[in-house]
Amino acid sequence: MARIAVIGAGMGAMAAAARLAVAGHRVTVYERSGTYGGALGVLERDGFVFDTGPGLLHLPAVWRDLFLKTGKEPLEDCIGLVPVSPASRHLFADGTVVELPDASRAGIVSALDGALGTGAGSRWGDFLGRARDAWDRSRRPLLEEPLRADWQVLERDPYPALQRRSFLRTRRASTVAEVGTRELADPRLAALFSWYALAYGLDPRHAPASAAVLPYLEQTFGTWYVAGGLRELARAVYERCRKRRVEFAFGSEVVSITVREGRAGGIVLADGTAVAADHVVAGADTAALLTEGADVLWSDGDVRLPERVPPGRFTVLLALRGAAGAGVAHRSVVHSPDPSAEAAAVFGGGIADRPTVTVLRPDDPLSRPDDRHEAVTLTATVAGHHAPGAPGTGPDWTDKALRERVAETLIDTVAAADPGFGGAGALRERLLWREVLTPAETGALPAPALAGPGGRWLHPANSTRLPGLYLVGGRAHPGGGLAHEGMSGALVAGLIVEGAGFRGSR
């Protein structure tokens, strides 16, 4: 039985902890805050309950597998898992509105044809077919097994882009934006694809065409809501860890990782306490905890991500008086009239004038004090937080005036585009109170791993050059997103239990 110290109580870290405990190891999780769940936070006030991170679940099979492998109680016995139908309602700048059904390719094709014109649905359907090919080609090496030493095999974009003749040359779309222009051939379909990329923290102008797997996964395997909010999933995973005798030390900040005889030998807490361990699993900013420096996180020849401040989420939580009314979609997306300008602002450290805003309006009694009220969440992807005095440029999201201005922009954008709110005046009349969360509070939005040129969309491997040290969570392979974090936990547990030869579960 090995002693394992896990740094951080995020979802990937807890997924690893539960699996390691079931394998017979003694696991302790050290979390500097007072609670678990990482990005899956919650705000409760006056009977309203809001997720402060993501609000919908995709690929629940990842978490079903965790519960299956760590006990007899299945996931659905621990949380209320509800399919979202329609999956999303899209409002485009030209006034077009389309509702996309959940996990029905034929239904999606029909809806797009009806709203955008004949041919739009078939182009999107053909695009999803190519996205399926990309998924089949990259799924295992990219998501289901540890990052290979010969990671260069993932430098080739698996998306089978169409060949187009242009000026006597054959061209293929290589980015999200180019797929939108050359293959989808409708600015609204292009905006739809760009929204998927941006929501995951990817720049549509540069992200590889293989990002097509993101809409493919959602539209194939469905969109799910957890009754009471996604925080309930975090609670269920935490309780599963506790049942498997994982220990949690909250309010315990790890300040360094100790190295003994050339391998990770434990951790040191902020109060000076030294904790010995046979393995260390880090779900935090590991480079800052190593006296040897970040180089030990990388194997020789590993891909290294470019240095930049990742984007984050700007969130406005609205506590409203009055019921939502009939026919309200759980999720609506108000698209920017200029996705390219929006991406330039987000990834250039600026503020978009007309951002894309995602609206969540769950019909969930657990989210509101009674049926005479409604809890609404508005989110937009924005440039990451730039602390005052830090090198570089970007927004300081602690600036109260900036926060208020952007919050007003989101409210005005949604009220003007969605008749379900009755206009900005009607929405504000319903407003009891609001809370604003920015990247200064909620942190960066780590993107999922993608195959593409130069390996620029990969993340550090779960194992490191320092024996005994493993990386887990959104900053490690296979990257950000709730499903990907769960996968990272499974990979780390496999590497520790089975050794370096572990190649993932089949």
C-alpha cells in the first residue's frame, strides 16, 4: 500500500483519488480552500442556487465509469441526471432563430434546413460526418491513453477537410474559421462552430480543424443537466472518495514538493508541516511548487504550450422575480455579429464590443426559492485576468467599473436579442439582485487537447521526468473540460497502479 498525496480537490484530482483508494492505496487530498470541486463552485443566496462554473454536463460516460469502477452504486443513484431538450437555442445577428434537438443528427439537419434554408442542414450533417472520422482517428491516442512519448503522431490534424480548388491550387481548411468559410459556407453555421471552440477556450482563427470533435461529441452523445446544478456532481464524487476512505485536508496549502533520492518524496504545507509520500499527484500549478523548476514536468522532446494568459469566463448571475413562462429553452446562445472581431479581442487581451452570450435558464425547483422566481446565468468567454503590475497587457478584472460595464453589456445583449425576456426594461424590472464573477475569481479556462500542427494544442503528460510526480486536471493531458478532467484522473490512477506500461483501459 503506497502513500499518495494529492494536491488540490478539483474534479480530476478527486477522480484519481477515488480510483487509487479502491486499488488499496492510502490517499490524502490537500486543498488550500475550504471545499472541494475546483471549478464546480456554487453560490446560494435567498433560496437561489447557481453554479459558478460550467452548468451542463457532456460525456457523462466518463463519470459513470468512475462510479462503476469505484463501487456498486451507479452514478444515476447519486445524482439526478436529466437530458436537455432542446439541447440549445441559437439567436443569430440577422434575427434567425434555430432550436437544435438533443443527440439527433437527423433532427439537427432538419432544424437547420428549416431555419437557415435548404442545404444548410446537409452541410452541417456532412461536417459532423467528417468530425466523426476525426474522433475515430484521434480518440484513443488523444483521450484514452497517456500521452505517447512519440507525441508527434498527433501533429497531423485528423479532420478530413474537403479539397477546394482556388487560384489553380488545391486548398484544405486547416482552422475552425476556415472550415466555417470554406465548408459550412454560411456565416451562421460558421458562428455556430466558432461558438463551440470559443466556449472551450480556443481561438477559432487558429484552433485546428480537429476541434470539430467538440460539436460532434455534444450533438452525438447529448447534453445533460444535473438536478440542483453541477455542484451536485462534485458532491457525489467527494462522497464517493470519502466512502473509499480518501482523507481530505482542507485549508492546507501546499507550498512545495520535496525530492528525495531523485524522486518525488512528499510535500510541504504552508505551516511548515512536511508530509512524506510515495507518489505525489498534482492538480495545481505544479511548476511553482518545484525548486528544480518547470523542466521536470516535461520529457525530452515534449511539446510545450506557448506562453500566454488563457481566457476565462465572465459570468452574471441573475436572481429574478416572476416565473420563466412557457417555451423557455434551458440553454440559449446569442451569437456575436462578428465572431472574428470577438476572437481578436478575447485572445488579444481586449474586450469584445458584442460578445457571444450563453444563457442558462434551468427549469429546476432546486435552483429557486419557489415557482414565482427564476435563476438565470449569463456567460461569455473573455480575455484572462491580468493582475496590476504583471508583465504584458490585458484586462484587470478586479476593476469594479470594468466589471459593471461588461455585466451591463451581457444583460443588454441578451435582452435585446431574446424576446423571452421582454426587452432590457422588463428584464431589469424583474431583477432582485445580481452577482458578477470574472476570471479574477474563477481562473483560466484550460482548453481540451486537440491534434494539430506543432502539437500546440496538447498538454503536459500525466507522468513527468521526476519519478513519483504525476499531473492531473485541466492543465495536464488530455486538457480542460469536465469530461477531460475525469479522463485525466483515470490515466493517472492507471499509471500509478499499473506502471509506465499502462496504455489506458479498453
